[in-house]
Amino acid sequence: MRHRVLRISLSTCYLWGVLNSQMRMSYLSKHGGSSNAYTETEHTCYHFEVKREFLYGALKRFSQFFVSPLVKAEAMEREVLAVDSEFNQVLQNDSCRLQQLQCHTSAPGHPFNRFFWGNKKSLSDATERGVNLREQIFKLYHDNYYGKKMKLVIIGGETLDVLESWVLELFSTVKKGDMVKSSSRLETPIWKAGKLYWLEAVKDVHILELSWTLPSLRKDYLRKAEDYLAHLLGHEGRGSLLFFLKTKGWVTSISAGVGDEGMHRSSIAYIFGMSIHLTDSGLTKIFEIIGFVYQYLKLLREVSPQEWIFKELQDIGLMEFRFIEEEPQDEYAAELAENLLVYPPEDVVYGDYAYEIWDEQLIKYILGFFRADNMRVDIVTKSLNNSSDVQCEPWFGSQYVEEYIPSSLLELWKDPPEIDVSLHLPAKNDFIPSDFSIRADTISCDGGNAPKCILDEPLMKFWYKLDKTFKLPRANTYFRVTLKGAYSNLRNALLTELFVLLLKDELNEIVYQASVAKLETSVSLYGDKLELKVYGFNDKLPVLLSKVLAVTKSFSPKDDRFLVIKEDMERTLKNTNMKPLNHASYLRLQVLCKSFWDVEEKLYLLNNLSLADLKAFLPDLLSQLYIEGLCHGNMLEEEAVNISSIFTSYFSVPPLPAEMRHEEYVMCLPSGADLVRDVRVKNKLDTNSVVELYFQIEPEVGSELIKLKALVDLFDEIVEEPLFDRLRTKEQLGYVVDCSPRVTYRILGFCFRVQSSEYDPIYLQGRIDNFINDAKEILDNLDDDSFESFKSGLMAKLLEKDPSLSYETNRLWGQIVDKRYMFDLSEKEAEELKSIRKSDLIEWYHTYLKQPFPKCRRLAVRVWGCNTQRKDTDAGVEPAKVIKDPTAFKKSSEFYPSFC
């Protein structure tokens, strides 16, 4: 797999933190908008979105930040805490810890040899040394925030002439400045050659990271030599490194290439990386694996660069650009703003896709950098060598060991004596499409916006919609296959999960080759339902679906792959809930869902399962099925019927009756319930605590469904910004402060969430409760104009057209999966909003969120960080009912009927 790190975020140049208060968040939230910002290695990006009619007002506020930033002295301390909270978010992240180790061990004097984040200590230390932070920020602003270093992208509904006049009016006072040319080359090597670093992991992983430093190739974007090599080194088909190393049982995945993040793709150097995920066996074969990497590199030198491979990449790039799916406009604006820093104006839109110039010599030149004496080796693992030479990276506190690679190995890797016969170049890609005709152009387009059911039989229900909006040669086909008894008990659930993981492993060679040609496959498991998605360019979609189903039908798991996949599944289970935010959501669902298999119980039982158990289980699992699917996009109805026929031809089995399909039941919290679930963080070194305060509302059924959903969404629209402003900006509780509706198997709820590394959950819950109590004042103080602005902002979001075929498909599929089948739900909600009054919202708030009203039913999930002292919640600290044993609690609880 090629490295591809997508950045989702408008733009200025250079480093700085967060968009300041001049970009009034309240203005955006009132008018259906939002904003964000992020800092990369060599630039900072600020972006926002807002309803079309308020774009000018938002730009007027936005521009002032770059003309005359306030940088209020009283806000400085708050911002230091915000930076620290953000750092604490990644403190236990293995990828971030590795990147900082690479910085820490880089050559003294190199631009990378620094703390690549920021925290309270780094900023406080500077202050103690006499540095005036406010003066430094202004210096940074004066030195770097000027016209020639800044790039601006605006996407709006007005004409280009109008948008241009706004830019000239609002941004002409940004100071001009002279562009200072920085050196694009740096002769200093980033790292000392011949070194290997063992980094102790937070998660249970074994990852081998190989890095080679290349010259910066920004000016060679039309040649994309590094992408050619990434395509081959990260390939997953027969003959590839991954295919070969998987057969040995050493490796589970490989990704390769120059990452999109700034450190790897900077103006001074590119870093080409290979990330190789290892099995337990692979961890003992590090040097052998590196040896095979150098065998493959020798192969690439001996066979010479192949123009036909470049031509395939060129064809795929051209077709992807020609028929690109739209993305949300704020994301697209940010992407283009970044591109303005890299590409000349004529290629800002096209540069990422351009394979214009075949340059065999450049590829050979770049291959010359893939030498052992230009390679850095990092191993991220929990199995750190017990060495007396353990060192500590000062900022993250990571433990690591530094070793020299034996000179005999470095010499061997210079020119391996042989190339294993199993290693060879990939075959030509048969999935590259050639038919780009648009079906909607060939027939009269009638019918509504909803998909229609073209098949409704005991075995299969199939929905179809021809795309008449985007008119691209793409289609999305989604299926959910209900398997017999797959979730009826813990053993069956584990065996089913093993089957799906082994099936994905078996399918990998086929689906990877198709994915290179932008025809994707996804295989997932939800309860007793196997979800298969095949989507992308539609020309070869039926061919891929047939191949996938043929493999699935004839699939028989093998012993060697069973052991590898079982080990990988065990590792995944051990790593579950390592992030406190994820842990909190898991604990909430553990209480609410009647059928919920605990991770620790899964781990215990998994050890006892064998290949014989799985083989004995599979015939019954697939003996009866029920399939529901959707075909949406560039396919005629007869083509969709053919898709459904392909499925039923491979799986012509008796239908699974409705009463034999798993049904999920959600707990109906008792009247006036005030429940608490307290658990320690799973990672004993994680300082972050989380409170997730969940309010159960009502089932999403009946005549009140639309109005209830409109009230929940409107409340969220109004309180989201004040909540963030109070608990995050002013009180600085932590980096994550948010609220949102929660739909759990069609039971509507509402959640408040805070994550903090400074305060314990009791305090955090108290601050959330305080805000909820004050929310009445927020609602009462809303004047009629403001209330109508929030309503119209939400209506605009609801009525916003789907930006792409994929967005529309996923929206339709959500209705099918939830068995709601209300394909115009957003339109109905927008219509309902017109009649909602402020008094309706206040009444809803009192009914469902205000204690002690009987319909105010809540569950507080509290995850306690390692630096907090757990309070004795049974000793009268609070009146809430504490759930110590979810299984026992559920036995005495009532549950809603199953709705989906």
C-alpha cells in the first residue's frame, strides 16, 4: 500500500497556533458554519465555512486576523493551557512518539532536531528564560504574515468578479512584504547511518519503520518518481514484498512512500518510509526482512524502470482527475490553499494527479538513495530489549534503545548475492476501466430522489437508484448479509469474526489490484451481518464482485494463515480501549446494549479456539442467509438486476427467516435515572480522564420522530459554541469538549463529553452539570432574530445537496441499515423546523435534560486517568446509582423493542 496521508483543512504560510477570537465563532455558529486551524511543519492553515449569504460578513471578520491580530495578553495563559491539552492528547500515541524520537536523535543543528510539538513546559521554560511570548508571537506575525507568503482560496456562490472584489476590498491592507528565499537544500544528513532504534510502544504492536532521505522533489511533481517506487515497494499482489513476507508468516501489512505530512515532504528533503507491521515471528526476523527489502530494490535496479507501469499510473491519475468526486467545500478550499504553496498556479488543481513526464533517469537517480548507509531503522514494540542502555526521550518520556547495525549486514545489503525467485514485478492491471459512458445520458430521466426496491424476496431485498445528479462513471454497491447464528453467543461471534478476517486476508490480492484502479472493496462485520461494499469506477465492478463472491464461496481457511490472523486479532483486542475517549463510548454501549461481548471475555475464549472449530462452524454459518443491498450510481436498472443475480448465483441457499436474525435491544433507562459507570484508564500511563454524560431521549419512531429530531439538532446547534467557549476556552478543562446527538439502534440520545489531563471526572461532571443548568439562561436570552438565525443555519445544513455520489449513497444506506427507509428525512426535518418555537425548545430541554424531571434519564460514564484519585462513589459523594457489574444490572433492566 502506498502512503497517503490526507489533510483536511484555508491557508497562510508558516507556524502558529489557533485562529483567534476575531473570527467570531458565535457569528459562524449562528449562520450554519464552523472554523478550524492546524499547524504543519512549514505552514499554518486556517479555514471556515458558512451559509452563502453570510460569506462576506465572515470574510470581513476573518481578514482582520491577518491585518491586525489582537493577541490579547489576558488570553495568553489560556492558549498555553490549550497547547498543553493538545499535546496531552498525543502523549500516548505511538506514531507521535516515534516522530519525536526521530527528531530527538537527528543531527545536532538540523532543522528537525527540536521538539516538534509544544506544551506548557516548553512555553513556561521559555518564559522563565526571559522570553516574552506575546512579543515573540508578534515577531512571528511580522516576520511571516505578509502577502507574498500567504495563499488564499475562497469558494462561494457569487461570480468570480464579485469574489475578487471582496478579496481586494478586505485583504488589500494585509502588508505586502518581500519574499525571502530560503535554501532548498541542506547538505547535513538528518540521521547518523548504521543505527537501529528500539522504541517501547504504548500499544501491543510490532512495527518496523525504514526511512531513506531523498532530495526535495517538489519541482519534479510532473514526473512523480517517488510515487512510481512507492507503487512497487508497497504493492500487495503476487511477486510483491508483502505477498512474499506474508507467506513466511512474518508480516501482516506494508505501506510505502513519501508521506504527505510536512516532515516527510518538506522544502529541504523528502523522507521515503516503509512501515512494516510484524507478527511475533517477524519480530525475530528483522534483519532477514530488511535483507529481502534490499533484494527487491536490487530487482528494481536490474530490470530498469518500466514505462508501462508509469503509463498505468498516468492513466489512473488522469481518470481520477477527470472524474473526481466533489468533497466538502471547506476541505477543498484548504487543499487548494496548501497546493498554492507547492505548485505553480496552472497546476494547483491538477498537480496531485499529474504523471506527465516519463523520466527513467530520475527514477534510477532516486533509487540510488535507497542504500543501507542512507537508511534509518526504527522498531516500535512492547518487547523492548532488556538492555542497560535504555534511554529516555525527554518530551514524551519514551523509553528507547540505540544500537549499531553490524557492519557485515550493511555490507551484505549493499549488493545482495541473490534475489529470491518469488520476488518479481506486478502483472498488468486488468481492473483499469475503459468504458466511461454515462448511463443517465442514454435514457429519459424520470422518477424521484429516493431509491426504489427492485427485488423483495425471502432471500434478498435490493434497492436501486440511477445517478442523475453527478453523472460520473462511478457506482456504489453495498450489501449486508445476515449470517445464521453469527451473534447468538460469544463463541459464535468470535468464530464469525475470525472467518471475516481470514476472508479479507484471502481476498487481499484481488481487492488490492482493483483498488489501485480506484475500484474499492470493504468487508466488515456488524453483529451477525457481514457488510460487503464494492464501489468506484463502474466498468469492472461486476467483474470484481464476481471474483470476490467466488473466493468467498470456495474459501477454506488454512492453518498457517489461521495462526497469523488469530495472533493479529488477539493483538487488536488487547489494544481496544487504549484511548480514553473510545473507552468511554465502549462503556456506554456496554451498559445500553443487551447483547454486548466484552473484550476481556473475547480474549479469554479466543485462546481456546482452533482451526478445527472454525471449519466445523462455517457450513452452518453460511447455510441460511438474508441479504439486503443497494446499487446506486452509473448503472441501468437491468445492470443492477444483474448485480443482484451475481450475488444470488453464488449463494443460492435457503433464506434466513426474520425470527432467526439477531435483534439488538437497547436498555430503556428507568424514569428519572441517574446512573454512573466508573472505570480506570486501560493504559496505566495515560493521564487523560473522560466524562461522557448521556441523556436518553426517545425511540426514533412514530409521528413525533421528525419533531423530536429537529429539537435535538437545534439544541445542539445553539449550545455547541457556548459549551466549547466556557469549558474549553475559558475554564480550560481540556482539549476535547463537545456535545452531539447519539442514535443507538434508533434510540435517540444526547451526549456531553469532556477529556482532561488536569481534572478528575467528578470535577468534570460538575462543570458539565453546571453548564446544563445554565443552558436555560442561554435559551431564554436568545432574541427572536438569533433564534431564527440558528434555525435557518440548521435548515441550510439539512437542505445542503450531497457533495458527492459517495455522500448520497452513504446517506441512503444509513436509512436502509436502520430500517427507517425515510430517504427524505433531512427535508422533512427542515420543514418541521419552520414551525418550531423557542418555547418548544425550552420545554424539550426541561423535559429531557433537567433533573429531577422523570424523563430526564442519564448515564455518566467516567474514565479515570492515572493521575486521579478515584472517589468512593458509594459513600454518599453523590446520589447517582453506580453500576459496578453491567451484566448483573442488565438482568434486572427493561429494554426497548428492537427497531433495526
